[in-house]
Amino acid sequence: MNQLTAWSKSIQFTLGLQSQDDSLPDIKEILIPIRNGNLRTDCYFPKSKSLGTIVTINGLAPLGNRDPRFIIVNKSLQKIGYTVVSPFYDEICDYKISLRNIEDIKDSILFISKQKEISPSGKVSIFSPSFSGSLSLIAASDNQIADRINCICTIGAYAKVDDIIGNLFANQNLDEYGRMILLLNFLPISIGKNESLFKAIKLTILDNYYKSKDLYLKPHYQKMKNADRLFFDQLKNDPEFRIKHWNVVLKKGGKNRELLTALSVTNHISNLKLPILLIHGLKDDVVPATESVILHKRLIAQGVDSKLCVTTLISHGDTGFNLMTLLELPKLISSFSFFFSKAFDQKK
């Protein structure tokens, strides 16, 4: 794909992201076998000859590949000529952070890349936001998986998971949705089981996701024991209280420490060799843009073909922009053109 065509596709894609039409188009649904079962998967095929195959990996959201924002992304990629394969990752969509996430991504990439009707060349590219962007980078550090990938685009990825958790716990002004997901996953290491408390945390996550102002939480909260309510309120409102428990998590060591180590991209980055685009919102209130800056510096230092775009045009979960920020559009378009030129499958 020449530079002019890549720019044209990038412009079309960027404009497509502004669509309000989140209806599901005519797609093909398939099952992807993984070691723990099957992934329900949506396949979007372009009307003309495919330019390449892009696997989109959803973030920590209950609707996953059927999240309205993600459907718009998938449709925009389809409209510019790419085959889009979008699995529903059960564990990720249930807010579970584990090494299984990475294995599920690996299994799905291997399967998709071997399906001639979906990926004739045997290679795919990855488009993945947020936490899943970092998981995708870790998956691609495996040589067997990397051989199946042309390029990766991450949006809002982190470098070191410890820093992100500590930052979200310590700063009350940052995103509550992300903070509650991390508490759901790591607080049990500190306090053990508490069904009522963790149900409250999960319901708070849903309220944040659907912007429903305690609609899910309120009925359960009213039935909670006073001690659990107090504990929950402190988790929500007291950074020092959260940090105290985070310090307990860090001191536990063993498998917990191994998990945090395995989930940090910086511990795998030396094995990354393929082209990588890192896009990050300057005002991201979940993962600071400095995380992508750190990753980019490391990639450049080891000679990886990579590009960084830090922009005010996007937040952590959205891609909308307005006329006041159009001056930044060329930078974003140039960045997407880098990805599309690499995602173009010349072997077809």
C-alpha cells in the first residue's frame, strides 16, 4: 500500500469513528476454539477484495465486541476494506485479570490466522484498546504468535501494571471504573473472600459502565452489613485506605508477584520485534500517556519499527473530536496510516 492510499484509508477510518450508527451490520458469527472452551466471534467482511485481516480485541467492558463504540470501530475498519475478526473474550468481559487473558488472545490469533477464508496469507494485524492493548503486546512477545502478526495498534496501553494500579488507588480524581476493576481483581489478595463486598464493587463497575448513577448498586448496598458498607465506602472515597491494602498485595509475593510481573509489558518488551503503533490520549484518566511514551522509547532503543501519537483528540474510551481540536487531526491520521500500511497484506 502506498503512502497516499494509506492516508486516504486513515482519513476514511478517522471520520468513520465519528459515526453515531452503532447498529450491528450483516456479519458472520463463528466459534473460535481455545483451551478453555470457545469464543463467540463476529466476522466483518468488506464488500470488495480484502486488504488484510485485523483482529480487534475489546477492553474490560461487559458488552465486549458488541459494545456500541467497538461496533463503530469494527464497521469503520470494514468500510475501508479490511476483514475484521472480533472475538468476545469472556474473561476480559467479566473484568477478570489473569494470565488466561493472554493465553486466550494467543489461541485466538493462532486459530484465526490458520483459517484461509478469513486470513488467506496466514497473518493478521491487531487493533486493541486499553488493558487489552497491553495484553496483546505481551501475547506478541511469543515468537510463535509474532510470526502470525503483521502489525499492532494499541490505544491507551500501559507499560508497568504496578504503577497503573498504585496511581489509580492513590488519586481520587482518576477514573472510578478502572479503579473498581482493579480492586475487584487484587483486593482479595489482601482481605480474602467477602461475597457481599465484591458484589458491591462489581455493581459499581456496571453503574459506571452504563452511567446509571447507582441503579445497580443501590438495592444491594441497602442490604449490606454495616461493617461491609463502611469498608466499601472507604474503598470508594479514601485513597490512603486503598493504598494500605495495595501495599499488602505487594508484600504478599509468590504467585501474586509473579502475576504482576507477567502482566507488565516492560518485562516482555525485549522480545517485541514487529511494527507497533501506540496511540494515547493526553488526558487519559486511567492510564497516563507517559506509559505509551515509556513503551515507545524502549521500542525505539531496540530498533523496533514503531510510532507514537499522544493526542487530545481521544480519551481512554472514546474517539470523538470537535472543531476546536481539528489542528491535531493530521497527526492522528498520519499515525493510523502507519498502521494501515503495515496491516495491508501484500501476499494476497
